[in-house]
Amino acid sequence: MNREVPPMQRSETSRTRDGSSPRRDPSPRPRALITGASSGLGRGYARTLAAEGYDLVLVARDEARLESLAAQLRTTQNIHAEAAVADLSTRDGIDAVNEIIATQPIDVLINNAGFGLRGTLLDADAAELDALDRVLTGVVRQLSLAAARRMQARGRGGIINVSSLAAVTTMGQYAASKVSTLVFTEALAGELRDSPVTVTAVLPGFIRTEFHSRLGVERPGPGLIWLSVDQVVRESLRDARAGKVVSIPGRGYRLAALVAPAVPRPLMRWGSTGFSFARTRDH
């Protein structure tokens, strides 16, 4: 993702969801599309890019929170922020976002939407597992490929796919889907290595967001292992702009990722299962 992304042209006749006309600024700005933008890491990316002068397309299911964020950023940052309400676990939701990518110039795509399962693999039904994998993997693949083709044709752009450090563990379907996203992102980055389009997988560790509270899970471990949203956003954007294929925010987590391949797989399974059991017992 290039900090000097050339901005796109915008129609003077287009209008926002609330019916107001977008900014009529003679200096057009780059545009970023962010999924899962209503809270947590997605909201952090939105606030940071808005402060840098990006126009935004914000995608999430929660219409009230999404509209509130879009309105706030339009007012405080003097940018154009569009709220695109979509449930990415459904075909209609995916198609709606694909249509935006197909019809609007998107300079930066951030695939951040995601959720976790409250129970174990044996507790979940097939529909829950399919929905999780669709959002964490299928949507990332579809939107990334759609955006990459258009960015390649335009000669610029950047894609950030939020995976997880859970990808090195065996913590259920969440980890399985996140490792799939990591490998896909690395493969796509390889195909685009000679183009101006960058592709980066972000592997955060524990972040202070609503993720665990929504699952009804206590935050594990000491406070020092928990990263702020601002730190993850800042370091991952820096790495993406440097053309890194994999970004691991936090020095401790980067060290853990280096050590992880040397950990015997049985030990990794034991540690991952222990975390799952703790969650099951406590909740």
C-alpha cells in the first residue's frame, strides 16, 4: 500500500446514504474499503485512514454503529465516508460489496470482518462452521481477487487481510480459517510481486477489543500481552506501506511467531486444547 496512492475522481452527482452531497473538493482523495468497520480493529483502521485524508467505504452488519461512525468521520475529518450495511456471511452481502469494488475505484482494501464461535467444534453445527469459514476465508478470497484485478489494471493499490497469530495454533475452526487466509494472502502477494499492488497478511495476537466479551470469554493471560488497537493499526499500516507480505504487530508476538515453527506439534496441540478447555469450563 503506497502512502502516495494517486487519488481517484469522484462524481459530483453522487450522494451519501443520508442524502447529503459528498465533499466537492477539487483535490480528490484515495479511497479505502474496510470490512468489519463498526468496531474494534476495523474501526481503528477507519479512524486512522480518515485522519490521513482517505475517503472511506465502511462495511459491517450493525447499521446504527456504522452510520454513527461514518457521520462522525465526515464531520471531524472532512472526508466522504459511506456506510455499506452488509452481512458477509450471506451471498447477498458478499455480492453487495463485490458490486462496490466493481463500480468504484478502491485504492486500499482491508478485509477485517470476522467473529468467533462460543463453543467447541463438537458444540457447533454445520451452518455455524460454514458461516465462520465463509466470513474469515471465502469473503477474503473473493473480495481480494476482485480488488486485485482492478488495482492491477489501474496500476496501484494495496490489500490488507487480517489473519491472526492463532494461525500457528490448533484452536478450532477459527485457527483453521485464519491459516487458510494467511496462505492465500501469501500466494496472492507472490503473484503480484512484480506489480505496483501490495498484499499484506496481518497476524495480530491478543487485542483490546470487544471480540472476547462478545464470546462471553474472559481475557486470558497477563495484561502485558494485550495490544491496543492503535498499535496494531499503526504497525500493520507501516508494514503494508513497506511492502511486507506478513505483518505481526508487537515485538513479543514477532518473537513468538519466530519460535512457533520450532515448537513440537504435539506440544502446540496440548497448549491449544488447554486454552479451549479453560474457555469451556469457565463459560
